[in-house]
Amino acid sequence: MSNSKNKFEGKHSIVIISTSYAEKKIKKEFYSNFLKEEMALRKLQNYHFIPKLLGSDHNFLTIKMEKIEGVNLLTIIKLYRKRKISEDLILSIFKIIFKICFVMDLEKIYKDEWNRPFKHVIFAKESIKIIDFDRSVFNTSKKNTLQFLSFVFGFWKMFNTRQFFTYLYEFSIFYEKQIEKYQSFFIDSPY
Ligand SMILES: Nc1ncnc2c1ncn2[C@@H]1O[C@H](COP(=O)(O)OP(=O)(O)O)[C@@H](O)[C@H]1O
Ligand SMILES: [Mg+2]
């Protein structure tokens, strides 16, 4: 819910956007959400797809981060529904989001909420950015990619087919193996 365009009040937090940064203040009853958001941002700092972490305060439960300006996925989807952008373009966008999900799976950070990615995927000037990590789960076998894949199937209304479930099941087994291979590569690699 938005009070004005510089202040967003969500279930867990209030986000204030100032001229040069964004500050997310988590409500005091959601301390674990504060820890999750901070840890996810910290662990992913080397990647370009998240806001830079500028500071955090464990007493006030505030997280200061890079301000992300751009158009969100909801706007892009609405343009697609109005046929203002092509199916090819939306597919390319989904492919980039899949890559981000893949990286997060390798890092074993499950963001959750890929079933409703509308406001958390932002098309900023230089790249696609992802925000809102306060529900993250760490060191889990849950996969961002699979959750996003379900969203994509739902998007094209391909949900209720038997084929979909068979495909999703087979893909999840295949994907699990891929992730394991990549992870062992990182561990074994001398570089
Ligand atoms: N780094 C940021 N830069 C710009 N806007 C942001 C940033 N982080 C959050 N916002 C805005 O605040 C809204 C709520 O943030 P979010 O992290 O989703 O809070 P909550 O987890 O409480 O729902 C977002 O939808 C977005 O509009
Ligand atoms: Mg949230």
C-alpha cells in the first residue's frame, strides 16, 4: 500500500525513499524478517541484480540500500496484455529472471514470492533488479527457479494440463542434478 510515492507501507515494513537511497524499516514484531533481508542482501552483494546494501541498524531494524528507480514487472505485463510489447520480449525478460533465480539457487537463498513477482522485479536503467528479501530461506533445497517456472506456466494459462505436471516433475529432478553439479564445481575448483 502506498501513502505517497516516497513512502510504501507493507505488511512487514515501511519503506521511505529519499533523494539518494531507500530505507526499509521493519516493524518490530518482525525481527526475523529484518535478519533475513539483511543477510540475503549481504550474501548477494557481489551481484548486480540487487540493491547495494548501504547500512543496517539492529536496534531500529532499518536497512539502508540503494534506491532502485524504474518500471516494475506489473507495468511490463500490462503493456504485454495490451499488445504494446511483443511475446518475444516478455520471453527474453523471463529468461533473465530465470538466470537470476538460478544464481540464487546456487547461493542457496530461496527468496520465495516468485509466485507474485510483479512489484519485486524492477527494470532499472542498467539492469533488472530484484527487491524484497525479507522472507528468504537459507541453505534450503527449495528452488527459486521452480517457483518462478510455475508462475510462468500460470502466466500462459498452461497450469491445468497433465503435461505441465509431468514436465515440472521431470524438470525438477533434472534441475536438482544440475544445481548439484554446479555447486560441486565451485567447491572443487582450484580457482
Ligand atoms: N531499494 C528500493 N528502491 C526503491 N524502492 C523500493 C526499494 N525497496 C522497496 N521499495 C519500494 O517499497 C515497496 C515495498 O517494499 P518491500 O521490500 O516489498 O516491502 P514489504 O516486504 O514490507 O512488502 C516496493 O514495492 C517498492 O515500491
Ligand atoms: Mg516482503
